[in-house]
Amino acid sequence: INTDSGVWMLRHSSAGAGVDSYYEYLLKAYLLLGEPTYLDMFTETYEAAMMYQRHKDPGVQGKRPKEWMFDVSMDTGKMS
């Protein structure tokens, strides 16, 4: 989001570098300040990330499945 205009600059969501801090700071704010709103925000965004961004790769038999996080379109929720 452009902080001057409020306009969305990119139309995809990610859990990569530069974005994952948002989730981290919500949880840390709750732990530090005890304000339930931060935990609610963390829970809501974490659940959405797990629903739309997580991809499970079944992997090889006998080994643990792998999970990947993909960028998704904020308009459709589909991988971008």
C-alpha cells in the first residue's frame, strides 16, 4: 500500500521476506502488551495464509510431506 495515497501497489500476497514480519509483530505485540486485538489479527491472517498460500507436496513415501508457501492474488486467492 502506498502510504501517501492509500492505493494498493501490488495485487498479490506473500509470506516471504519483508512480509513475514507483519505476522511476527502481531504475535509479539500480543505477548508484550496483552491486547487481545493483536492475537485476533494474528489468528485471522495466519489462518488465511494457511488456507490460500500453503501447498502440500506429498513427497516421497516414508518421508514427511513438504509444505510450500506461494504468492497468491488478493483478488482471487489463487496462486500467482
